[in-house]
Amino acid sequence: MATGRLGVGFIGSGFITRFHIKSWIAVRDADVRGVWSPQAGHAEEAAALARSLRVGEARAFASIEEMVAAPEIDCIWICGPNHARVENMEAIVAALEKGAQLVGIACEKPLGRNVAEAKRMVELVEKAGVFHGYLENQLFSPGLARAREIAWARG
């Protein structure tokens, strides 16, 4: 974090990534600086959205490895398709093993399509040795919190 601001790169360029980019307006001390997608045109569109919203000087990257190795990228948000989660995380870890550095990795829900994939994601992020988080907000929504409270009280 050479600039004192966290530089975030997104894996994926669809609805969820665009949702995060639009919500970035309310985020302090962090900028959207990159987007990678297997469809380069979509990555450029998402990066252009970030620039137009003035939430960061984002650019499209040609590969996950290139984005992870970029000096302006401190963290990766995994927001691509569910079936690519493990493959994306393996690419991140491979780049880190080649000397790239990150502060952290966050993964949009779901962590995996099944328990085996979720365990593999945890194994890989622990191997990476960086801060990590799970981008799940619905667990704490008032309706779900109350339902859980009622269920546990009566269970």
C-alpha cells in the first residue's frame, strides 16, 4: 500500500462485480484499480465503470497473474462465476508463489459449489498466507438474524 490507499482488483466483470464497484462510492481509503475477466471487453467495461464513478483508476488486466503481480493491486475480490472459484484461487496462489504480493483476498458468496470446493478454497487461502474474508452480508440481515434467533430459542 505504497499510496496509503488500498488498491483492489476484481476477478469477474458481471453483475456482482458491478454491484461492488457501484457500492465503492461509500468506501474510504480504497480504490478499484483492476478488473480481470475471461472476456476482455467485459473487463474493460467494468474498469470503465469504476473510472466513470471515480472510485479508482481501474484498468483491465489480461490475466489473473498479471493483476496479482501489479504493484497497484493490494487485494483481490473474487466475484467471478461459482464454477471458477477454485481455478481463480489457484491462479492467485501461483502468482504469489512467483513473488507477487498481496495484503488480502476476499471471496463473494458462495465460497464453493460444495463442501470439497469450499475446503479447497480455505486450504489455498491459508497457503497464500494473506488476510482473507468472505463477502456474505445476508447472514446479518435483520430478517435472517431474527429467524435464526427464533429457531435457536425454540430448537
